[in-house]
Amino acid sequence: MRSFEELVAEAESADVTGWGFGWLEGRATEARPPWGFSRLLAARLAEVDSALDVDTGGGEVVAEVPRLPQTMVVTEGWPANAERARQLLGPRGVRVVETGDDGRLPFADASFDLVTSRHPVRPEWAEIRRVLRPGGRYLAQHVGPASAFELIEHFLGPLPEARRGRDSEQEVATAEQHGLEVTHLERARCRMEFHDVGAVVWILRKCVWWVPDFSPTRYAGPLRALDAQMRAGQPFVAHSTRHLIEALVPAR
């Protein structure tokens, strides 16, 4: 294995735009939820005339879908990701819309048959309900509570209050308060393994909300502890949590 300094320097210079994770191949692994979100997304998009994908990242998930509806729109709040989505999805006629921090979806009421998202920043239920047509559906894979917190707390220490966020039952209750009927909820806890310190640096640069003040210099101590563990042949293990949620706008 290369030196600590070499692995960190490589990870610091690597591209982290978009929402692809190919850079981690051979360095880290994450099990996938059993429901197969990409397969479900492709099936739903093939059935509708208009759809909106929220917080699309660089458009990587939508790009995997073989058949898109006649009207396909995606939103993204990070300009670099939005530009990547334009490059990836524009040739297929997908409209990419940059959004702000206020949570508003800049579309007319009842614009879409389907709203989707994989890992939305936060589900804006009132807006989702507003832009869906009667009979329209929401399909998403959300990040669950305490996801990857073994890694996050390695750097930040115990976070008992934050561990209670992103509760699926609370999300269901809030969705229903805004007029959606939740038809399906499924949860998963998936094993993650990190095999070199570069993978840790890269993921913390990409998922900047995990350790908001992260830099390899600031957290040299915890990084070196991880490096020593992984050089001894023991990967660092964490767990992601996910839930699949499907909801319906009742037909009038």
C-alpha cells in the first residue's frame, strides 16, 4: 500500500463533482438495498408522460434509464453538478433546472405524473404534492437515520441528537399531513467497508455535510488512526441506512 501522504494527496486532487462513486472501486464497498431503486425507477418512468427527478446530482441515475418520458425534467442545487447533468442528459432532451435553498420547485401546480429522487437533500412534501397531478406518484430512496455515523462520529464524536433525524415514520406522517397517501415503505441497513485512507478522504470531500469542517490537516489524527487500522488488514466498517418510500396523490 502507498504511503499515507500519497493516498491523501491523491484523494484531495480527485474529482468529486456529480453523483457517481466509481473512484472508490477497489477502495471501498457498500451493499445495496434489496429493492433495486434503479430498476424501479426505470419501470415507473416508462409508464408516464411527464416526470421530475429532484436533487439529481450529475444526472447519473436518470442516465441509466433506457426509456424516458416525453417530458423529463431534473433539478439540482449545486452548479457543478447541474452542469454535469446538462452534459449527460441534455442530448436525451432532458431539461435541467437549478434550484435554490428555499426548497421551492419552480414549476406550475399539477405539472407531473411522477416525482422521483434518490437521496434528496430533504423531501419538501408540500412542493412535491403541489407539482404532482391528481393520481400522480412519488417514488424515492431516502437516506435514513444515523447513516454512516460510525465514520462521522469517528471524526466528530457522539451525536445523539443528529442520530434521531431522517426518521422514516416521521417522514410518512409529514407526507400525509401534506395530502399524500403513502402506499409503501421499506427500510434497509447496508454494510460499508473502507480499505484505504484515500477512500475516506474522498468520501468526506464529496459528502461535505458528513463532517462539515473536514480537511486532512484538521483531522490528521483520526485519519492516521484509520490508516493504521486498514494497513493492519482490518477495513473500517460503517452502515448506511435507506428507506424506499412510495406515495400517491389521491385522484379527485
